[in-house]
Amino acid sequence: MKKQFLVTLLVILTCLVKAQSSVYLFSYFIGNGADGLHLAYSLDGLKWEPLNQGKAFLVPTVGKDRLMRDPSICQGPDGTFYLVWTTGWWDKIIGYSSSKDLVHWTEQKEIPVMVDEPDAKNAWAPELFYDKATKEYYIIWATTIPGRHKEVQTSDSEKGLNHRMYNVTTKDFKRFSKTKLYFDPEFSVIDAAIIQKGNKEYMMVLKNENSNPPEKNIRITTTKRLAKGFPTTVSKPITGNYWAEGPAPLQVGEYIYVYFDKYRDHKYGAVRSKDGVNWEDVSDLVSFPKGVRHGTAFTINQTVLSNLLKAN
């Protein structure tokens, strides 16, 4: 009886998926990231359901701590899904793998993004973005290099952490540009992610990580030329009176949604905007799987989700 119910449910879900013009996936981790990559899906950008019965799709094998935190997935023009992640708290590398179907993954590799910086403390929360204009993948992440940038006041628990965003570019994930400083505002910044608004403007959502006094909020900045980077003058917080991190932007219909981890409250939230200027908090409208932590949201076609549901 239970098997028959599951089959019926799968048929219903598959029909619903086929009726959708767009469907969405969310990559995330749970706990400390030891068990690996998790995926959830949504048909409307509001209600997110776990795939694979909430179990991980990929177990981490690289890095000193062998973690898979902050998984970021980007689909290339050839249909391949590319994945990068934080391998550990104090690694100078980031993890990398790719997949044609999000179920079967290539051998995991290390991208040595900060190994040439002897004083670099970390390489946190890498994010992927594919730029159609240059046909390049951007990988951006946060690193602290003591004494490198303008100092900020820190709390006792974050003493010595003063992050800036660095990046590399690649066309094939075999050859990478030299690591360079990408975004240097006059505050500690982590968790930056890029989305393109139409064909003209790029938006970067990011976390102000200052700890004394604490900011811990999400802000945005925009540019028309990605290669030149983003203005360091950022918006006022687009999130509310709570601590937020891991912003994940996603275009859903006429709205840009930004999902984020309300990590002190142990739940997920969201804001949305039609113009990228005026933001509405819709945290009460969204639901996510239990325990979801910092990930990315992206659009897929119906066939990919149908296959994931069958493998569920």
C-alpha cells in the first residue's frame, strides 16, 4: 500500500512539474556539512520540498575537514551542473565537482584558490555565476588575510576575522585565472552572490559581517560591467531586525527573491523585489526543509526535476 501511494504521488508530482514553465532547485547543507550536498525543489519559489527523502546526493571527500558547506550550483550552457563548496573552516582551497543530472557526480577536486597567500586564513562560501557576455564562470569567495585591508572592530568571538571577496574566472574548470581581490568595501564582507537583471545590469547580494557593533545583514550593489567589479557603496540593509547570512538570489516571475539563513533563529527567510530597490519581507510566506543551511537557488527544466523525483 505504501509503495502504491508513493508511485501515485510521483505521478501527480510529475504532472505538476510538466505543467510548470519554470521549476526551481535549492542546494544546501545541514548540520556542519559533514554528510554533503542536499537538494530541495519548488514550483513557485515559496514552498520548498526536500529531494532524495532529505538524504545527501554527494558525500564530501576533499579538504582537511571533509565538509561540504555552502554548496553553490550553476548550470552551464552545455547543460552541465557545476558545484563548488567550502571544504573546511580553515582551508585555502574550495571543492569542485560536476554532474549532468545532479545525481551522478565527477570525482571531487580541490581548486587551490588561496594557496599562494601564506597568511590567508580561509576560503569561505564560494559562489558560482556564469556570465553569458564573456562565456566565463566567476567564482567568488570570502577570505581573511590579516593586515591586508582596513581593520574593523571585531567581537571577541570573531577577533582577527576581516573578510574581503576574492575571485577567479574559468571557461572550463581546468584552467583558472590568477586569484585577485574582487570586492573591498570598508567593512568585513562574506557570502556574496551575483544575479543578472535582464541583459544590462548585474546585482550582487552580500552580507555585512561587521561584528562590533554587529551588522549581520544583507545588502546589494549593482554594476553594468561585471569584469570591472561592483561599486563598494552598497544599499541599506534589505533584511530586517535579525541576523541573516547566505543570501541566494533567484528570479521568479516578475520578482527577484533573495533567500537567506536566519541562523540565530534556525530558520530560513526571504525578501523580494520587482525593481531591485524596494524590498518586501516575505519570510512568513516561504517554507524550507528542516535544518536547511546556506545554499543557492537556480532554475532548471522539467526533465531534470522529473528525473530527480524518480530517483527520490
